[in-house]
Amino acid sequence: MIFEFKVNSSNCWKKWRLWLALALAGACLSGCGVHVQPLMPTPLLYTESGYKPLEHLPENERWKERRVYYVTNRARKGSLQKIAYGNKLSPAVFVGTALIGFGGMDVTWAHLNEISAQSKREEALDLSIAGIAQFGYIPAHASPEEAADPEAAGFWLQDLRESIASSRDKDLLIYVHGAKVNFYNACAFAGQLDHFLGRDMTSLAFAWPTHQNIFSYVMGSDVHRAYESAEVLASLVELLAAETNSGRIHILSWSAGARVATRAIELLRERYPGESAESLRKRFRLGTVYFAAGDIPDREFVAAAPVLDSLVERMIITQTDNDKALSSGSRFMSGGMRIGQKGNDLNPEELEVLFSLKRLEVVDVSVGTEDRGFDIIGHRYWFDHPWASTDVLLSIGTDLEPPERGLLPGDKPMLWYLPNDYPERLRHLPPPTEFRRWSR
């Protein structure tokens, strides 16, 4: 059972009623057949340091569930009494919060804290949506002023502002998923990333409408939706920058989410052709834009890269030499090789464009394979492999430069890799409570 809150100027629900409803929704959800995602393996950062990701939280925050915000242009489906978002593209953008559950009722806070630092777990810890509260909806192409209206997303924005103000890290993370996933998956991933970031910042899932089959992506319909959804993501960044008190706005995209994020940032530039890049950089406050296993053709990305480089604080691309999903995409779809693949189809002029970028880092997780004795492969390595996920967390949750994150430079400009003594390098880092952004 999921509860909807219709918000307008005469009906601003009290927070205690909201969270009571979320708790009741969670108690009723166990029989709804929600497909669950297990908690990602513990990043090396914690297993090597001996530090637990939740150890620093005060007593009043030691609540097992975790709230994430969401924005989706998936259409509503089913009855009006139950909130569910399907695969159709919606002309409206829905905003709300999702309460992510970590394990079943038998998992205590102490147990969650303990297994969140273990390198091996006796059993999987499943993530669930324990409740959803939809705060409102706005037209897909609404201006920031229209979206901030109390009749639309005004109450949601106020709640978001309060979350940012009460967080230790005032930055905001937007997670943009790839193809072949549903609304639950987007929220669950945002929740687990937030969890291993120490629950220190406010996290938001941008759930664009993909189908749960690869054919819709390969045949192009979900690719088209990715670019349509970029308009919504661009408007979201504008809204958050204009109407919240966040520090920087970070974007983590996975797979096809790279198309959404890249095009969205291009649109932010195109909307203000007469304004300088420096002015827009201050306006939008884009921090780290992270492309994990990015499924966007490298030539398409290079064409957009100078614009991205001018508007973001840093952009990071991860690559591996064995990602079957990207290999299949480059083989059976148009565009050639993807940015998440090792190697490229670029000509010397295009390579020169990449080499000229000031804010680009490429982390090739396959470099050093022989010295390490293992490769880091697959399409899910960025969260499934503890080495790779550690750099994701350090890149978003800290201001550390690549050498400070334990990386070594490669044989090309902007190229970095994980050396075989990476675990030891992490042991020499101070406790996360000292190098996280909010602690400085």
C-alpha cells in the first residue's frame, strides 16, 4: 500500500503525519511482490579501514530505513489509491520521496552497521521500498518559477531544502539509471549509494521511463526516451539550483544514463547562449558528474565534452576492457564504441579535444590487471567490485584529487588507474570523518 499526498496552499500536511503514513505503507508492502536489489558489496574503503559507514551517526539518526527523494517522468499506472509508476512516458513530472528499507524486520540497526563494513556476508541484504509519498507534479517543461509554485512542487522543495540544511554535507546527489530497469531500481540504487556515502548528504533518484527488456533499448525506443528525458533532467538541475540551498549538485549516471546526463548539461548551456560559462557554472553549481560504464558513443560524448568541461567542477569516466553490455551495444547499435569501453574510435582531432579538457578524469579499472592478478569487468563493476565502488564514493563524497584517492596516472593525459597496492593506499587515508567534505 502506497499513500499519495496532494499538496496545495490550503493543504500542507504536517511532517509527523507524512512519516507515519510512510511507516504504515512499509508495514503493508511485504505482500506486494516488489522485486528487490541486494545491498551492494561493501566498498574497499570500509573493509580496509575498519571504519563502519554508519558509525559516526548520532543516536537520533540511527533509523534503519533511509529516505531518498525522487523525480520521475514515468506515467502513473494502476488505481488512484496506490502510487505506482510504469514504463510509459508522462507529460507530467512527479516528485516525492521513497523510504528505502534495508533487510527485513529481523535486521537491527546494530546488525546493519556491522554487515555494512563486512567484506563477506553470510546472506544477501535485500533493499525494498518501504513507502512512497508523492508530493505533487509539474508540467515536463515548466520553468523553475512554475515548478516552485505551492500547487506543484513547492512543498516538496521545502522538504528538500530542510533535508539539505540538516545534512552534514550540504551537497546534493542525483542518480540517473540506465536502461532495462524500473522505478524501484532507481530509488534502491540511490538509497544504497547514499548509505555508503555515510548518509551524510541528500540523495535523489531521477527515474526516466525505460522498459524492463533490452530490446526496447537496442531497437531505439528507449534511446529516444533517454534524450527526451534529458530535457526534464536539465529543468530539474535548474530548479534545484534556483530553489534550494544546496552546495554543489553531483550527478552519477550509469550506462544509458550517460546519454541523459550529457544531453541535459548541453541543454543547460543552450538555454542561455548569451551568458558566460563562468556565470552558468556558478548558477548551476554542478560538482562531480560521474559516468559509470557509460553507454554513450564516444564521438557523441566528445562533441559535447567541451560544453560539459566548461560547466562542471569535474567529470569522471570509468572504463573496463570487458563489458559485454557495452560491447553488444557498440556492435548492434549505431554510434560505434562507447565511452565506458577501453579503447576508442576517435580520430587525432577528436583525441586532441579530449586531451585539451581541464576537468576530465578517465579511470581505467583494467589497467594494472597483471600486477593485481585480477581484472575488474562486467557492466555492474562500478558498484559490484569493492575497488571500483570505493573510487565512486571518494569522487562524490570528497574533494580529494586522484592521487589523494589512491590512484596512479596512466600513460595518457587525464588517465588514472587502481594500482596493485590500492588497499594499502586506502589504509593510509585518515578516517572518513576527517576527509569527508563536511568535516573540513
